[in-house]
Amino acid sequence: MSELKKLLGKRIREIRVARNLTQEDLSELTDIGASSISKIESGHFHPTDENLERIAKALKVDLINYICLIIRKIQKNYCKTSKQC
């Protein structure tokens, strides 16, 4: 499981929960199956670009800022483990 999938899924879950939405609610808002939402949140499945846009829109998140945040977290984790930064 890639670092990106794990962080992306974790952040989607955090935002969804903060918005008081269930996976089923998000599924209905995005027209993405609840089982796929579960797999995305657990980091076992990477959403397509289209589905990522749907999720961001449903959660009322600016996609560009969201992606930048994920990239910064990956870089931070990389710097911690590799000590090359």
C-alpha cells in the first residue's frame, strides 16, 4: 500500500467524519459505491481523478489545496525516515 493512498484515504475519512457524514452519505453524494469509499479510506484503493473530484466537491474541499497538503505530508514523512532533507 503506497504512502499516498494511505494519507489520501485517511484525510478523506477525517474530513468526512468532521462533516458528520457516513460512508453511505458520501456514497450518495458522489455516486461512488460505499464499498469503494471504504476501500479508498482504508488505503486499499486509489480513486480515479474523476472520483477524487467528486469526493472533494461533496466534502466541500478545494482539490488543489487538498493535494498540496497531502504532498507536504508525504515529504515530511520522507524527510523523517530518510534524513535527506
